[in-house]
Amino acid sequence: MSSITGRLVKGSMWLSLSRAIVNGLATLSTFVLAWYLTPADFGLVALATTMLLIVDTVTQISLSEALIRHKAPDESHFSAAWTLNASRGLLLGLLFAGFAYPAALLFNEPRLTGVMLALGASILLGGLINPRRIMLQRDLIFWQEFVLSVSQKLTGFVAAVAIAMIYHSYWALVIGTLVSQATNVVVSYMVLPFRPRITFQHMKEFFSFSAWLTAGQIVNTLNWRFDYLLVGKMLGGSALGYYSLGSNLAMMPTREATMPLTQTIYPGFASIRHDPARLAAAYQRVQALVAAIALPAGIGVAVIADPLVRLTLGEKWAPVIFIIQALASVFALQTLGSLVQPLGMAKGETRLLFIRDTQMLLVRVPVMVIGLIMAGLPGVIIGRVFTGLFSALVNMILVRRFIGVSVSKQLWANVRALASIALMAAGVAVASHYLDYTTDKVELAKQLAILVSLGGFLYCASTFLLWILMGRPEGPETEIQKILGKIYSKVRPA
């Protein structure tokens, strides 16, 4: 386990650097595009990308997960995976392009035709990606993944920002996506050379693992994306633009803070799936560490959303403040059970994951529809808060079934983080009340710096104090100490 832990830490270091760069570019891109584009522009592209995600997921085969779990995949497995992906990309791209005009009529948006034709090309490009790149994750090698992620994001960022600044057009969002996808394909073969050949071997082997996982992905995508179609159809492009950007910004802090760890978890869990005791212990340690990072990131952004949005996006985006405040908190709290997905995949319990996703869809659809009918966009947000908290509970119950750790033990492992985050949120909220309302950018920046510093101090100080008072138990604090120690040992010789 020590060698696996060391490789996970090393991988997390590479991914941390990668995500820091990618996250910085993504955040900067969002702010720049928000200044030059309108909410309706964001809504238009969000509508097209939502349909793309749904169509893409319905036909997804989960080949990456199958290759990771395979004991010894050879060149024939990679060629078979490439053949399946390329064939699927070609057919799906043509299908998506053919549906472009009917979709434009359905949503009464003529511009949707061109956007969907362009995104159809991105599906084709996606099918050509080198399947061997997934072995980097399987073998816990992440420096090449760093090159892939950074190059992809950097080229897309330059293309999108340049077009937005010159033309002030929604095509900035579309072309940025196309350039990123093309870069991903090219660089994937540069960092890991591979010459594919067309073969349809191993089809039964792939589908036997992927069947339930693919079905779960279909339901999960419908579960988390149908509301975009609902808002776009019922409330219009501007409302969808606010909803799309607000949701993305709300998800960003939790996702980016935890990605370096969560991206290494599935291969790590899969490597010890036959040892129940080690798997349960590994899950508890990693989940507590992820929550300790995600909670201050997500809820911290929620409590500073007002000055943050007005400083970085401008007053025209003020409606997204409530969206960020509500959803960022929920996304952070969902990390209390979100690692059930890689845990279930590692144990081969994909059928149970599918059942969970189906149950959540049956709960979420009526709640969201009722919320929309009763209160419009705020009703949709409230519905997402309720279903998000409910899904966190369901996930924790499923974890108990997989590894025998009770819900109360899962919560107790996070008690210091939960108590500290409550104190942090209360302290920042009180401080915000005493700050004068202003539209001056310099004053907003000062207020934001004060609130961020206060929140960071309250969370870190209270967490450390509680850890001392509880007798320095094993938990996120000791894991962070180990990680920092390993990092120090790496850089000390230099």
C-alpha cells in the first residue's frame, strides 16, 4: 500500500499543477467571455452542448474504465477500443449534425443550427483520441496527462478569448471547444505513440463490463442535464445563460480543489479491490481528505459570491449570485458521498450504480418541474438544493453497502471539517454584513480580500484546534502532514 500511496501522491502533485494551470485559464476565460458576451450567447451554446452531452452519453461505451480494470490489455485491445470510438464518433457526428435544423425549430433559435453543426465535428474529433492514454491513469503516471490537459486548455483559451475580444460573438465558445478537442487528439499521439488498426475483437469483453456502467451514465446525464433543456425551452436563452454560467461557477471550486485526488482514486481502489479491509480504510481516508478540501472551497465561494460576481463579471450578471450561493454549497456537501462512484466501479457494482442513478432521476424530474412551475428559475435552484442533499445521503447509504462503513461513521470522519466550515461561513457572513455596499472595483477587491483571508483563517484555525482537542486522531490533518512531508522530501535535495 505504501508504494501505491506514494504513486498516488506523486500523481496528485502532477495533477495539482495541471489543475492549477487549467483552473486558472478556465476561470480567466469565463470572466473574459462574460464581459464580451451576453447571457443569451451563453444560453445558446449551453443548449447545444447539453444536447451534445446527452447524445454522447447515450452512446458511450465506457472503454476507458474497462481498459483500466483489465489485467493485461494488449495492442489488440487498444485497436479495438479505437475502432469502436472512431466508428461511434463518425456516426454520432453525422446524427448530431442532421438533428441541427429540427432542434433550431423546436427551440425557436435559428443560430442553433450552425452551433450544432460545429459541435458535430467535435464529436468526430473526440472519437479519434488515442485510447492508450488511459494507461497513464492505470499505471498512475500523470506527467503526460499534465501535458495533455494544459496544452488542450491553453489552445482553447487563446482561440476563445481572441474571437470574443475581436468579434464579441458566441462563436468564441464554439471554436474554443473545437480547438481544444483537436489539440487533445494531436497531443495524445505525441506523448504516447500508437498506430491503430481497424479491428472488432474483444467486443463481448468490453460490453460485458460496460453495459451497466453505460446505462448508468445515460441516466446520470439525463438526471443532471435535462434541467438545462427545461430552462432553455420554458424560460428562454437569457435565463439559461444565467443558469449555465452560475452552475459552472458554483461547481468549479469543488471540482478543481478535489480533481487532483479524485482523478487518481479509481485506479487506486481498483488495485486493492480484493482486500475489503484495505479498501474500506483507503476509502475513509481519501473521502475525509477530499471533503476537508472541498467544503471550504465550495462553501467559501458561496459566502463571497456577491462581491466576487460584481467584481469579476459586472452588474449585468448579478442574477447568478443566488445560483452560486445555493449550488456551490450543495456541490461541496455532496463530496461526503461522491466517491461512491469510483468505489462501486472498482468493486464491479455497476448495476447498483445504475439503479441509484435511475432512482435519482425519478426523484429529480418531478421536483425540478414543480419548482419551475411554482417559482421559475429560483424554483429550479431550490429543487437542485433539495435533490443534491438527498443524493448525498443515498450515496452514503450505498457506501455502507459496498464496504460496511455506517453513515454515522462516515459523518464522524468529517465532523471537524463540518464544524469548521459552519464557523467559517458564520464568521464571513457576519463580516459581510458590516461591509458597505459599493460598485467601485478597488473597494470590491479589498472587501473580497478581507473576506477570503478571514474565511481561510477561521477554517484552518478551528480545524487545527478541534484536532488538538480531540487528541490528534487519524484523519485529513495527518494525511495532509504526510503529503506535505513527501513533497518536502522531493524538493529538499534540490
